[in-house]
Amino acid sequence: MEISLPPIPAKRYFTIGEVGDLCGVKPHVLRYWEQEFTQLRPMKRRGNRRYYQHHEVLMIRRIRDLLYDQGFTISGARNRMQEIIQSERDKKRNGEVLLDGVEEFDAMDSRLPGHDELGPGTLAHPIASAADQMVSLRRELFEIRDLLSLAY
């Protein structure tokens, strides 16, 4: 029962409704998956509104594939996602080519406490500004790469 998902537009942030449309799942399912998959942490702004980034949309599509198309249980999909992330981190350490979006997991793990509540551009600690800017720049470069790959 595989459905064709639309291409992911070149945007920085996506609302929960947009992500639902892009991934073929309802918003309440996305909120549930946030509880089950610790790697899935959209940025939350005023009123607890969720804003997803490109790598999170890719992660949701991968979770959806594991659950709906490959028949994994939530627990099995959670374990498989951990294996995928660990495998990609190992490849990164060895200088191998990574899957799209997985390289962002390392940046997500290094977020500062309170970063989600503050929003982008607001820093919890001034020393973190250079690292935060590098993460932001890296994301922008990946977005540009994705745009260029669509053109060719």
C-alpha cells in the first residue's frame, strides 16, 4: 500500500499540517511519534506550535516507511531508527557517504538546554553562538545542495 509522497519544498521550517501532507500522516500521529521517537524534536515556538526542519521531515518519512510499508511495530521502528542513526554516525567517522538528513542528528543531539523554547537566533549562552551559527549554516548548505540536486 505504498503511496507516492510529494517532493519536499525548499523551505527552512514546516508547520505540522504541512509535514502531515508531505508525509501522508495526520498531525495527531506526528505528535504521538514525538513521544515515541526521541530523535524527533521539532522546534516549538509561541503557543507550543511545532516547526519542523527538512531533516525532520526526512526522518518522519523514514519512520512512516518502517511502520506502514515495512510492518515494524513502534518498538521495532524505534530500534531500527537507532540502528540507522548509529550506522550513519559510524560511516561519518570513517569518512563514508551519508544518507540525506542523517548528518543532522548529531547537530540535534548537541542542542543546548532551553534552545527549543527560545527559538532560532536566540541563544541560551553566548559562548554557544559560534556553534549555533555553524549548525544553522550547515543546514542552509544542505538545503542549497538539495535545491541544486533537483535542478540537475
